[in-house]
Amino acid sequence: MGEPPLFDFTHHASVNDYAISTHDYLKARPNAAFSLMATGVLVFDTSNETKPRILLLQRAAHDSNPHKWEPPGGACDDDDKSILHAAARELWEETGLEASRFVGLVGQPYIFSLRSGKTVSRFYFLAQVNDFQSVKLDPNEHQNSLWVDEEEVRSGKANGVDLKITAPEVVQLILQGFSLIKTQ
């Protein structure tokens, strides 16, 4: 994918709590029920105001949850400047898209356990991007991408493709993202 961009994005005040490092976030919450953090980024194409579409990625056949669909995202790294920077980095690594603005947090964090027994909290952010039409996948992680509307998410089918999303909680977060987009 080349050298990462500078991640020169802005963010809404509602996500100020995530403009800090994961270390500082966890330090301020010593009783958190999780020890690892991850992000998910909900990117919408709103060029058709009556029928916005969200970007979903299909996991690679050789990865965990093979062939399932999800929004871009992944683990926060220790060297990420902030949780929002982790989200911007993951979005760029997985799609080549650059976040221009983080608009808000979507729903409650999705908490899950890894096979190792560690607990992860994934925060989903609604983001705007500079150019949503230039998706470039990392084949090590994803094998396909689709822009789908709310009806397609609800039905689990888009253009003849089964949209088996990674978890029911992720489906709910995606649908919450659609609700947020409609109010903007």
C-alpha cells in the first residue's frame, strides 16, 4: 500500500475521549472489562441521499471468520498516536481510503473474547473520507468489497451475494450507523 499518509483528519467533540492513546484510555479506566482495544470504521456513500450505502469488506478465505463481511477496522497498536489514529490507520491499510473527519461513535463498544482468552473492546466510528470511490483492498485481509444499502444489510443479500456479517452485534452497529446518517 506504500507509505501511510499523515492522517490529517478532524473530529467532532463527541469523540474527544478517543483522541488519546490506548494506553492513556485504559489507564484512566483501571476496572475496564477488556485489556485490548480495536476499532471499526463505518464509511457511507451518501451521494444518493435517499439510499445511502455502507462499505463492507469480505474477510479473506485464509483468515479468521473466512468469507464473512465487516466494516474496515482492526486492532489499536501501541504506536498509534490515538484511538482515532488507529481507526484512520486501519481504514487506510484495509481500503486505501483516508479519513477526513470522525463524526461520532456508533452504539456501544462491541466486546468479544479472543481464542487466547483476552477480551477486546471494539469501538465503531462514523467517518467521512476524501474519496470513497477508490477502494484498494489488502488481499492478506480481505477478498472483496461492496457498497450496500440498509435494506440489503437487513435482508443479508446484495446483488446475489450472501452478506454473512461477522456477528449479530456488528449488524446492529451497522444499522445504528444508517440511523445516524439519516439524521445528518
